[in-house]
Amino acid sequence: MKTIISRKTGEALEIAKQILYSLQVLTVGLLIPFLFVFGITYNTPKSLQQKEINIGKPGHENIDRTTMDISKVLPDQNS
């Protein structure tokens, strides 16, 4: 439905409203994808994990050494 405008000021006001609406739609249309891309790329955990990973040999190795007395003769269970 079209609005009939008889005055020049009303016509200018209607054009200004249309331009403002178009700018709002354009702003929302560009802002939402920008915020989405910015949100998924800003400060990702991948960049934080790279600082925490250290690859290399540890300074000392924890080796459990068990001792065994080989001088003691064990009984033969099969006899």
C-alpha cells in the first residue's frame, strides 16, 4: 500500500525514513556476520594451548627399581 504525499516536506520525510530503514538493515546485515566471525576467531583455546605445550625429555625419569635376591634358592613347586 502506497502513501500519497502532497507536500514536499512530507515527501522528504518519507524518503529520509526509507533511507534510514535501509541503513539499519544494511548495518544489521553486516554487523551480525562480522560479530560471528570475530567471536569464533578471537582468543581461541588453540592459541592458548600452544603456549602450554612443552615437548622434550623430562629432567629426570621416575623408574621403579625392584630388587630381587638371586642368591636364595626357591623351592620347586612341581616336585
